[in-house]
Amino acid sequence: MSVAKQRLIADLRRGGISDERVLAVMAAVPREAFVSRTFVERAYDNMALPIGFGQTISQPLVVAAMTQALQVGERMKVLEIGTGSGYQTAILARLARRVFSIERFKALSKEAERRLLDLRVHNVVLHVGDGTKGWPPQAPYDRIIVTAAAGEVPQALVDQLAVGGIMLVPVGPDPVNQTVERITKSEQGIAREELMPVRFVPLVAGALPTYEG
Ligand code: SAH
């Protein structure tokens, strides 16, 4: 392992990541493959980095913390909203049976698809569209993770969560003050709890204007 990567893994441990499976996957997936050439030197810095279209690849500690909180099992079907670079998708793909990931920018989805193919990640299905509607054809999902900040929790996603399922979603309209909520569904209904403060780009509902790519 490179020195930069070892330092990052130590940072993750210090930041509260104790699940060895999550740490192993964070060590195995090459983050440098998910950033542009400009940022390769900083791929193992514990920070979000630009990926174009005003979007970012999430901070490694946030990826690891959300992955840990999601408690993904190897037989599970996972839905991700906000493919972005595909980095979180690749992390999830190593832990789950299958990952469905939705991105509203076609160009980002295409780039993510190429990266995942290069890394031989094959248990992933990418779609371009409005993720606030979820992806009904494959519902229900054992786990759902939203990697953009929602003003409020999209009801379609709650509906597509399996009984016994866990959903993580950053909530808060304020760009610097959001909280990841964990939503669990049981026979009795829905329970919501606040997990951690985060800073994500906004989840934008509705169709993308054609000029935006
Ligand atoms: N998980 C990504 C983080 C990407 S940032 C990574 O590891 O790189 C969040 C992404 O959510 C952006 O790419 C943004 O375009 C996308 N997004 C925002 N609103 C969306 C929506 N309604 N449906 C699908 N994707 C959306």
C-alpha cells in the first residue's frame, strides 16, 4: 500500500471507522481512478474533489462512514442515488450482490461506467435520470444510499425500501449544514434517526435542462 493510502486508512480509523470489511474495501478500491488527472496527486487526501458539472467525489471519511452505517451484506441489492464519479458505487459493489445507481448527468454516468468497466466491476447497473423517483423496476431494495443532500426525504425512495431495509440520506436545504439520516423500515413502519453532519451537493429533482449536458 502506498504511504498516502496508509495515511488515509489511519485517518479513517481515527475518524471512527472500525468495520474491517469497510476498511479493506477502502484500501482496495483505487480512488485515483475516479478523479481527473489534475487531482491524482490528491486522490488520497481526505477531502471531496471536483469531478465536473459542479459536482464532487465525496470525502473518503464520509464514504467510509456512510458505507459502515449502511451495514451492507453480500446478498443485498443496493440502490444508490448520485453516481457522480462512481467511487461510492465501486465501494458498494464489493460488499453487495448488486448495485443500481442513478445519476442525472449523462456525461458523469458514462465516465463512471467506463471506470467501473476498467476496474472489472460488473455487478453494477447505471441509469441516467431523476433519482428522487428511485428505480421502481428493481424495487424493493435492501439498502438505499443517497449521496446528494435532499431538502426532504423523497417518498418514492421510502416506498422502494424493503421491510428490514436501511436507507441513508443527507437532509437539509442548507449547503453547509446537513445531517445524514438513517431510515429503517419494519413491519411497524418507519423510524428516522440523525447520524452525522455532512456537506453534500444538492439532490436536484426533475428533468435536467438539455443545455446542462
Ligand atoms: N457518490 C458520488 C458523489 C457524487 S456527488 C461519488 O462518490 O463520486 C452527487 C451526485 O448526485 C452528483 O453527480 C449529482 O449530479 C447527482 N444528483 C443530484 N441530484 C440527482 C438526482 N435527482 N438524481 C440523480 N442524481 C442526482
